[in-house]
Amino acid sequence: MVEGIPAFFAASRYGPALLAIMAIAFAAATILTYVVLCVGSARGIERINLGRFERYGEVISGAFIALLGAIFLFAVKA
């Protein structure tokens, strides 16, 4: 994470113990943020009824990715 590099450089003069504490704090905050956002997103998406999109979602997303690939293959010249 680019934002934390200056903080780690500044704290490096106080020794490895502080760096370890900072690393643990940053890791815990990152993991907690991901877990909270993923659980919240999963609970929110369960409330939405998408009808046919739920059944054919993989086909639709695959077709969309193939379409984008074709667009870039033929539209973007190397």
C-alpha cells in the first residue's frame, strides 16, 4: 500500500518493534475492512431478485467479456 510507505519510513527510526505493531495494525484494519464490505455486500445482494439474470448470469457475463475481447481485438491496433 503506497499510502503507508511514508508512515513506515518515519516509524523505522523507532525500531523494529514499532514497525511490527504498525504492520499488524495495518493488516488487521485491511482484513477487517474486506470482511465487513464483503459480508455487507453479500447480504445486500441476497435481497435483490434478478429473475432470469440469476439463472443465465454466467452466460451473460461470458458473452459480455467475449464482446469486449472482440472489440479490443478489432478496434485497437497494435
